[in-house]
Amino acid sequence: MTHYSIQHLPEEERPRERLMLIGAESLSITELIAIVLGSGSQAKPILQLAHEVMGRFGGLTELAEATLSELMEIKGIGLAKAIQLKAAVNLGMRVSKQTVKPRYRIEHPIHVYNLIKDELEIEKREIFLAILQDVKGYLICREVVSIGSLSQTLVHPREVFYPAIRHKAASIIIAHNHPSGDPTPSKQDLELTNILVDAGNLIGIPVHDHLIVGRQGFLSLRQQGVPFT
């Protein structure tokens, strides 16, 4: 059977070209569905097929809830098109359900601890994190820098500061856990802190603190009097 793609439509009716020209937000739901489906058939052009899909289900919520069998009841929708359509619509529905999270400002070590405690407190390996901040102290993101063994993790300054440079962070806070549960800093912890503080000062991305997370609490090296300037 001969298939007719979007390219066979008059130019002013081509959804792909319209998307490139005026943006996806300006297209109708039917046009977007036509792009997802890709092609119709000799008897049923792509936009007609897309109209039939919307006519059959009425809205995006109903379309997202449709089974593959129900989609395939529409003549011109085979298994491949049904899967494409269901995947695309469900992806869009998931995005729509996401809420915009308020920006997280870090003003005290407890704010860092609350951010990472669930991730680190019960971890049996040593995880080293870099918490990236903007110029006003708001969280940009947190990055796993290294994952170690039960007793140690190896961290190099380039691994710590690469994400900070990539995300244009103004400063960072570093943190790791002690799988033993005791957050008391080791000699290696203090030496590494000094190395990273010096590196941060050199490249202009200061390290503001180093948190060590235990099983039921944390220790801030800044609060313990370790210099960070």
C-alpha cells in the first residue's frame, strides 16, 4: 500500500514545517498528533487520520487512557503508530503533572543536611557530593562526584569543580557520608578539604563548607572552625 507522508501535503498544511516556522505552541493538538503519527495512507491523509483520533477520544486525557487495542480500532492506526501515540501523549501528561518547585536557598548547614540526608544516611558506600549555588546562595543542583568503598572514596579537584564550572556556579558546598555512622572527620577529610578550598579560591569558585553525614546527624567543618577562606 502506498503511504503518504507529511511531505506530500501542500506546504502551508505541513505540520512539521509549521512547527519549525511558528513553534509547537502555535500548532493545534491535531497537527501535533499528525507529526507523531508521521504518515497516513492513500485512502486517509495524515491530518484526516489525526482528526479521527481526536474525534474518537475527544481529549488528551482520554487519549492517554486509551489502550493500544482501542487505538488500533481506528483504521490506519497499526501497532507501531498506536505505541508511538500512546508514548508521546503519556510523556506530555507526565510533564503537565510536574509542579514547579520553589528555589531552595542554603543559608545554614542544616539546609544542606536536609537536602542530602535521605540520600546519604543509610548509604553503605561513601558518596561524595558537590552542592552548587548561585551568587545569592540558591541551589543550582547537586552532583555525585565520586562513589567509594566502605571505607574511602577518591576525589580529585577536577571532578569536584567540573560541574561547578559547567553550571556557572558561584560557590559550592561539598559533602560526603561515613558509612560507619560516625561523622567525625578523619585526617584525610581535613586534608581533602584544604586541597579543595585552595583549588576553589584559585579558580574563583569558593568552597563554603564541608559536611560529613553520619547515621543520625552531620558535622559541619566550618562550624568546627576549619578555615574556608
